[in-house]
Amino acid sequence: MKILFLIDTLRAGGAERRLVELLKGLSKSNNITFSIIIMNSNVHYDEVYDLCDVHLVNRHKGFDIRTLIKVIFLYKKIKPDLIHSWSGITTYYAIPLKILFRTKIIGSYITGSRYVKYKYLFPFTDLIIANSYAGLKANLAPSQKSKVIYNGFDFNRINNLRDKEELIAELIIPSGFYIVGMVASFTTSKDYNSFINAAFEVLKQINNVVFLCIGDGDDSFYKQKTSTFQKHFRFLGKRHDVEDLINMMDVCVLTTFTEGVSNAVLEYMALQKPVVASGEGGLSEIIENNESGFLFPVGEFLLVAEKIIKLLNNKKLKQTMGVKGGKIVEEKFPINKMITEYIQVYNNFL
């Protein structure tokens, strides 16, 4: 079986991480071969080059006919049995291939819980795979050809973590300070404003806290907003050592507007960290509210701050929630489960 994967970019992001983890798993399969077309040269996950043939096709803004011609040429060269598209825009490029070559399309373009105009893609997609039930519901995906496959976490990623004290010294974090962090890209779907506002509230009561902001994108607005509190904030940008950074945190936060099943939250919980989150969508499919973390509606930064303070002041609660979170990831979100479910889909599909 030969699969052609399409994705718009392999920047540091949730869907991108999920695809790379899937490719790692498929590379161990004896009866599946695959190639990938990436429509942007921004490749954060360099390991993809060791897994398969990678074709970079730099797409211009909008639907670009020159890009379509290149995709058609590559399709004819690769001759796949099916296409698995991982974004809305790449699915639009897959539709002409379906028409011309009668190929089948699997679409993994639903990743959050906010309504997007994917309804125009549904008639051409033979199977829609989302990573949360909330995403399927929000987008009114046709149930007869929709399926949920949850993200999987590879526990091998946390086998050889850096020494915490070494990393703390590197980031110039004062001795005895608590560390609270958020891993999320600086994009419109993430609510960094609520995280920063919650941090300001925490600092009114607990002064020995440093807040880590970890993610790709333009963080200049938030650096300016926190400029008078530089001692308490670290903007670390895109990092390859996310697990090491999470491991040094006391409390992990995710404030967002819309979310599927968050890779960041899985990483938090796998490392047995308590989670405080606000947002809509699939977060409740991972976090057991008041058990492995605290969940709040979008924008409730005062409640986020309240629970951060509660956890920092209660070591036992912090540990109990962390252990429960670790068990949830171990039982419900192991990487082998995700890969097995995808392989079953591919086999049944053909």
C-alpha cells in the first residue's frame, strides 16, 4: 500500500507533530510505503527527511495553479493508492486528483472545535478523521463518513530529560522561584492574553514565580505588555526541547479559543504536571475537571489565576493531579493505539 500525505506546512504545531509521529509509526510497517508533499519550506520536524521521500512545493497565497500542476506531476510519479490530506488548503489541491485519477481522499483537516467552512470539502472527502468529537460536532461533519482518532503520546520522548537545575540556570531563573508555563503557538486560536493577565493576578499574591511562554509566532505584543515585569517572564519562541521545559514546571497552563485534543496538554499530563486550561472543544476529552486539572470557559483568566495559586500553595494536590493525568495519557492516549487505528483505517479503506 502506498500513501501520499499532503500538508501545508511542518512548522511547530499540533497537527504537524501528530503527522510526524504517525509517519514514525508507519515507517515500521512492512506493507505501507508513503511520501509527503509539504506546501511550505518551513519544516520544524527535520526527522521527516529520514522517514520518507519529502517533496517541498512552495505554495503562493490562495489557490495557486502552478502549485496544482506540480502536485499533479508528483502524483503521477508517486502513483499512490490513496491521499491523506492534513489541512483544508491541501485538500483543495487533492480534489482535482480525485476527479482526474479517481483516487480516494482521507481528510484530517478538522483539528479544533471552531466552525470552519469545511462543508465544501466534505462531498469530496471519502473519510473525515478528526482528533476530537468536539471538532466533528462544531463543523457538522457527516457522521456516516467521520471518525475520531485521538492523538497519541510517545513516552520514549521523556526518557532522557535534561537536568532541571541546569536548565533553570540557563534561563536565569532565580533560586526558589515557582515555574508556570504555557506551550502554544502565537496564533489567533491561542489566548495568550488570558495567560498573561492570569500571570499578573498570580504575581499580586505570589511574587516568586516565573512564567514561560513557549511557541512559534510573533510574540512582540506580549513582550511589550510584560516589559515592566521582565524578571517574571521568559519568551522562549520555538523550541526543540519542549519536554525538558515542561519537566521543570510546577503548573502547566493552556488558554485557548478553540482546541481539539491538544498535544501540549498530553505532554503536560504525560510528565505528570497539573493542568489549568480555558477554552472550548476537545479539552474536556483529555482533562478530567477537578481530577487531573481545572477547566474553565474561554477568557476566564481570574479563575485560571485562582487555580494556579491554589496549586502552587498545595504541593499534595499538585502531585495528585499530576499522577492522575499521567495515568490518563498512559491508558487512553498511547502512541501505539493511535498508529494502530490509522493502519486499520488504511487497510479497511482499500
